[in-house]
Amino acid sequence: MRLLLPFTLLLAASLTRAQEPSSRPFWRPVVMGTHGMVAAEHPLEALAGSQVLQAGGNAFDAAVAMFYMTAVVEQHQAGIGGDAFILAYFAKEKRTIFINGTGPAPKLATREFYRKLGKIPDAGPLSSTVPGAVGAFDLALKKYGTLDYKTLMKPAYEAAAEGHPLTYWSASMHEEGAKKISPFPTSVAALLKNGKPFAPGDLFVQPDLAKTLRAISDGGADAFYRGPIARLIDDFYRKQGGLIRHEDLASYKPEEAEPIHAPYKDLDIYQCPPNSQGIVLLMALNIMEPSDFKQLKHNSPEYVHQVTEALKLAFADRDRYIADPRTTDAPVAALLSKDYGNARRALIKPDRAIRGAAPPGDPRNGRAVLAGHEVNYESGARPAAPSSDKPSAQGETSSFVIADKFGNVVSVTHSVNATFGSGLVVEGGGFVLNDRLPYFSLDENNVNRLEPGKRPRHTINPAIALKNGKPYLAWNTPGADNQPQAMLQAFLNVQEFGMNLQQALEAPTVTTTSFHASMFPQTVEGKLTLPKILADAIAPALAARGHRIEISPRQGPYRQQPSGAGAVKMVRIDPVSGVMQAGVSPAKDDYVIGW
């Protein structure tokens, strides 16, 4: 092994360094414009947003239109029964804003209740938190928007009432979710076609959802949280044995809070504060910032090893410290200090992977490892193993980015969590609620433990970068725990390797699971997953360092293409010319409109 290792590393390096990243071919166009830019997860969402901008609305107006269109065309992953984080730059006041649209556990959801149950279910009426997205977009519209609900929601209402043809990706999600929703008669009636999944091109008509959208169009968020829709949810969840009550909905309020941020060279990177995991991206960037990227080379074994180890360390601190800030005082400033990032960086060995989950650090005292913990390294090579070619069934989330002619930028990630959320369509409402409750822990010593009225830690984490105080880059992605991983690699592709947006988002990326997964029971898989196109070049060198390599035939988590970065949407604005550029990963139904 000692004799083979240098040769293996040299061979892998030569394969991955044959072509400069900025000269690599790309398939989708980098869309450019000067008036407005919309990058979304479905063509009808992008169309809805662009129509608002062309009619004179701003990015916040467009975000509302796109959110409600998502509720129609992507019920399998986001909508009015889910949650949202909105990170935005408001040009009029020259400031970055954050709106937290995540809901808490119902007041009846106690640890004792779920311990007796033996688990937190990932489907059904006991899996839901109070949905917060409707409230978030209501706050955004009332405070920062310029148009009215009826105007903005008309396209979504018509798409629900008249139907829209399901795409190949959406139809595949209906097929995948069929087993999950089949126990619930209301879901079968609303989401299946004569008891069977819809096929691509089938017209999907949603009359009950159209009625719900009309009620929100007439009454705003009050209709959802305190009016007829709230009463529908209360009545239905009582009948189904669920825990959400009218009181939980009526007492919900979205929250505007300060975003967190950290400098990265000449940029200021803004992220969502806790209860988001957005700090993972910033901590990983702090660890990676001193790297000599020219020497490392893009997707070389040395580079992928550093990225993976940095993410392990960042996730370890997430698991230890990040939860609802209303119940937990996370040491955010200390976690984001450059000195602390350097201390954690010193734990990375160039020739050995950290074994399993990394230990948390001690940011309050500036120490790399928290007392009572230790860092362990792999002692030898591990054989690589193939993985399934089936898309991930968890983390069905949606995201979009908008930039308008007024200088506003909006970056949004929103979700019902897993495919079709709870799987349970509210009778008469035509929509599913989320299955976000399994993001809590039942361990009373866990910072993210379940408590009534507490918000779970969320994986959704849209980002924005400013350059000289002006919006420069906005990006996000679905993908559960893969989100900061895909976003980190996409960002470095652009900033450190000089790729254009499509090159950055079509390049192969890696995913580690060497941390506690967000979904109950929060297991540590301890794998490093590579798409085959990358594994063919560097898997042996990474396995020699002790990484437990899993080779996917296509890029995870969606496995539609040989390579890519999650389902990232990215918009960049030239600070001199003002020209907007946008790109999307070759995943799901990602789509861009700009002019």
C-alpha cells in the first residue's frame, strides 16, 4: 500500500487536472440580462416571477407569486403546508434582511408523548410542525412588496383550477410518493389518478387547492392561520389523531431577524441564522479560506479531502450548538471567528480522514476540541462500494433566486421536507402539511431536543454575497443535509476556480454523511459519496486516506445527470456594468428566465 499510494495519488491528480475548470464545456446556457433575473425549480415558477417583474413589480412581489406557483406545481416538495427562509437585499435601505418562516412544534407535541410512541414518525398526522411559509411571504409582501395578493396569486390559482401538465420529474415524485400517501383517502383522491400515479404530461387539476388559494388571495395570511383554512386544519388533524390545533396556527408569527455573516476575502457572505444550519457554510468557508487553491486544483484528491474534512468539522459544531435561538444561546460570533476557524483547520490531516463524526470544538474558549471529546483518524485504506441509482426520498425541497431592476435580490429556500411532507392532504384544503417534526431529537441532552412551541433546526439555508456593500452573488439549493455541501462547492467553483455559473453548477460534487443526519433518529452513516464520473479519477486516492467511499452511478442526491451541484440556483451581478447572470444545476426541472 505504501508503494501504491504515491502512484495512485499521481494518477488521480493527472486525470482531474487535465483541463482547466474555466475552459470546461457546459451544456446549459448562462442566462444574462439587465432588467430582471429569475432562477427557479420549475418553468412555471420562473414564468410567474418574470411576469411580475415585467409588470413593474419588485423581487419581493415576484417571490410571492413564485411561492404560490410552487404550491401548485411542486406539491411534492414545497408549498403552503411547509416552511421558508427568505434572505434578501433591500436596495432602498441598502441592507440585507432575513425573514424566518419556520413554525414550531405543536403545544401538544411533548418528548414524553413521542417516547411512548417509540419514535417521531416521518409521515402521517404526528409528523407535522406548524407551517410557517405562508406567514413569511405575507410579511415580505406587506413590508417590502408593492403589489396585491389577487394580482400575484392569479397565475397559481389558474394553474390549480385549470390544471397543469406534470413534468417527468414531478410525475416521478408522484410515483415515488404513492406508497406513502396511499393509506390516506384524502391524499389518494387529491394526488393520484384513479388510485394510480400520474404519468408525465397528465393534466393535474387541484380544485380544493384552488379554493384554498382563493381564500388566501382574499384574506391573506389571516385566512390561513386564523380563518377558514385554520379551522379546516384543526378539524382534520383532530379526526386523524394529530396534534396541531387552531391555537397553534393562530398564535404563529413569522420573525424578521438579523442575518449572520462572515467575510470571505473580498466578499461578505450572508446566511440564515439559527434555527437554520446556514452557519455550516460560513464555518466551512472559514476553514477553507487559507487554502492554496491553485496548488490544490479543482476536484483533485487533495481538494476533495479538504472540503470533506472542513464540512465534517462544521457539521459537528452544528450538531452541538445550533437550535432555535429562542431556547438556546448559540455562540454564533465565536463559531464564526477566523481564529476559531484556523484552530479547527489544524485538525485536518492531509493523509488521513477523521473517523466517523468529528468532535465539536469549544468556540467560547477558542479551542479546537471541546473538553471530553477527542478527534480520531482512520488508520488505513477502506474499499469503495457502489450505491443505489435511486434518487433520495428525503429532503424534497424547493428554492429560487430573483434579482430585479431596482437592485433588490431575494434568495429563498422552502420545503415540506420529505416527498409530499406528511403525505396527508387536508380534507377540503387540497394541500399537504410538512413532516418536519422528525428534525427534532428525543434525547433530552441534545440542543435540538423536542419541546412544545420550539422550532426545529432546519437544513434550508439560502445565501447572498455582497461585494463592496452591493449584491454580487445569491444562491441556494434543496437537498436536506447536502445543501451547504453543494452550495460550498458551487461557490468555490466560481470564486476560486474561475468557472462561469453553468460550469460551476454542472461540475461533479461530493457529499459526506459523517455527522448526525437531520432526520430522526439522527444516525451517522459515515460515508463519502462520489458520482462515478469523479470517482473513476480520485476514489482510490480518497479511499487510501480512509474515506468510506460510496460510488453513485449519477450525481446525488437527485441522480438525473452524471454530475452537478445539488439543484443549485445562482445569480451573479456584475458590480460595474450591472449585468445579471444566472445558472442552474442540471437537476429536477430547474429553469432560468432573464432579459
